[in-house]
Amino acid sequence: MQQLMKKAAQMQAQLESAQAELAETQVEGSAGGGLVKATVTGAGELVALVLDPQAVDPDDVETLADLVVAAVRDANTNASALQEQKLGPLAGGAGGGLGGLSGLPF
């Protein structure tokens, strides 16, 4: 039983380390051929948004809004892939998962 508790504590420490690494890692997504770029952390927090001046048309704000949404979605998709890469092995090692990895912000 003590060995099992030790193993669980080790897995918890690895999970916390991976979460901290994700929070510090930034990934980018883009839309409109790079006219709009969004940067999010591996935990999914939006930290930057870059708009190429060519994307800004005062007569077509809807397209710009669509490009922003698409870029943020792309960045979050990339963050999800990073989360799976970093946390997948840890979740898989707990007999099929860690209860849905509850307590994580994503």
C-alpha cells in the first residue's frame, strides 16, 4: 500500500510539473493566411493578438471579427495538442485516466 501511495505522489508531482510547463509555454494560431495571429499559453490563456493592417477594413468589421475568432480557435487547437502531448502519458499511466484530470482549467 505504501508503494502505491508513493507512486501516486510521484505521478502527482509529474502532473503538476507538466501543468506548470504548459502554463509557461506559448503556442500560436493564425487565420487569413497569417493576417491575424493569436498566441495562447499551453493552458489556453490568450496572451497576444496581432492584426496585420491589411486585415483592418473599417467597412468590413465582421470579417476581421471572424478572422480573430478563427485565429484564437487555431491557437487553442494547438494548445490542446500540446496538452495531450504533455499530459497524455501522465493521464494514461493512472489506469485509464485521472478522473478526467479534474481541477485543470481546460
